[in-house]
Amino acid sequence: MLEKKSNVKNLKWGGYEFRQFAALINAGIAPAQAILNLATADGETSKVLVRMAKDLNSGMEISVAFAKTQLITRQEQQLIHIAAFSGKLAPTLKCIADTLEVRQKRIKKCQHQLWLPVALMIITLMVEMVFHVVTGNNNLFLALIRCVGILAGVLMLLRLTLYWLQLDSVHWLSLGWRMGFQYRLPLFQKFFEQYFYTIFVWQIESGVDFQNSVRQMEKLLKSGGYEAAAKNCQRLLKQGENVVDALSRSGVILTDVLQQVMNTGEQSGRLVEILRHHLQLQYRELELITDSFYAWIPRIYYIFIVGLSLSRLNF
């Protein structure tokens, strides 16, 4: 029983499941019925989805019902909560699906490339063992233990790297806020602004007022500093402060470029349109940076393994 529970707990929805759910919602099917339709497609999670459908029929909010299933991450739960509040559930589900598929494609490509340096390390250690056998080394057992230990360390580093790559952006943004990167790292500032203001625009376009938009995003990151900034922004908006000044004074406008964009948008009366255009341009820039990041991970790992292999050849 315990093992079965653990297996269900470890299941997570991928891009395919989110895309199917989005298609059903977009077709006008109620969320509870859509979940039941998906339950027949996957035997392992069908019982979990049936329970979720019952929760939805009893009036439970969809993000809370999803959280109970443990099929989605905290980031996805927050996005679904905001999407349901702003009436953008179907497009948000599709956006989650697109993001997951792109990320998994990058991770798989990176994973395949990371195995090449591991193979090089294995060959190096095999050559080292053959050398010890041929030269009649009396400490052959110790040499074997040493080689196994090195290989175990290399494989552990590989596993840790893949684990870190699987962590979603909320984890890294939350960690960055807790470490104060929002004040020091321009690249982190751009990634945060892209995430925060994309969701902000979704809500404003759906007719949600500024104060409620910020309140819905208060728990977006697991960071006391971020939550305090969001609450401060709500307080300023409630006191009648205009939206750009409230966002700026509360510390969620991090770059001068975005400050200028927001000022221009507010003064021209086209805040959402101008902000959306800025985010679209910045998205392309950040996607290129992310692609470069994933491309460099195997190269760095390869350099490390080559250096380690060369050091072993001096046995």
C-alpha cells in the first residue's frame, strides 16, 4: 500500500496532459467533466483524477483540487489559480504545456550530451585498471576502489545536474529573492520581471483591477521579501497611488528599461499594450539566453571530465 501511494505521489503531469485538458476546456467542457475524460486515458492516475472531479463538483477551487492530487508543481498550481480567477484557464493551460514541452526537450538534449563525457571517464578508468594489471601493481584492489569512487562521484554530479535542471522557475526565482539577487543581478531581474508581468498582463487584459491582480500574485514566490513587496504594493494601490508608482515603490519594477516602459504606457493610456510588446521582445532575448545556458552545461561538464581524465592518465 505504501509503495502504491508513493508511486502516485511521484507522478506529474507533462505537456501532453495539460494540452489535452486545455483542449477540453476550450471546447466548453466543464473542468470536472474534462478531468473525468482524462481519467479514462491513464490507468495509473485515474483514481486520483476521479477524486479530483468529485472535489470540483463539490465546489472546490480548481487549483486547490489540483494541489490535492500532487500531479502538478507549486508553480503550475499558482498559475492555474490566477488563470481561473481571471478567466484565462484554457490559454494558461496551453502556455504551461508549451513551457513544459520546450523545457523537457532541452533537458533531454542536454542529458544525451552529458553522457558522452561520462563514457570518456569510464574509458579512462578502464585504461587505468588495465595499466595496473599489466604492471603488476600490488595495490590493485585499492586502485579498483579508487576508480569506482571516482566513477560514483561523476555519476552523482550528473544526477545532481539533471535534478537541478528539472526544478521550475519558481524555485530559482524564490531562491534568488531570498538571496537578494533582485538588487544585484541584471539577468535575474529580467527573468523575474518577465514572469511577474506576463501574469500581471494576463489579469489586466481579463478585466481584473490592479489591486486584485497583485493580491492574486502575492504567493507567487516562496520568499518573505517578495510577499512583503506584493503586500506593500497592494497597500499603496489601496491608498490611491497610481499603478506604476506603486509597483516601483514596492520594489517589483527592477530595471530602468521596464520603469521607462511602464511610465510611457501609463502616460499614453496604453499601458497593457506597450507592456505586452516589451515582454514579447524580452521573451525572445531570454529564450536565446536559456538556450545558450543549456548548450554550455554539457561543455562545462565535458571540460571538467577531460581535465579529470587527463589527471588520471598520470597514474
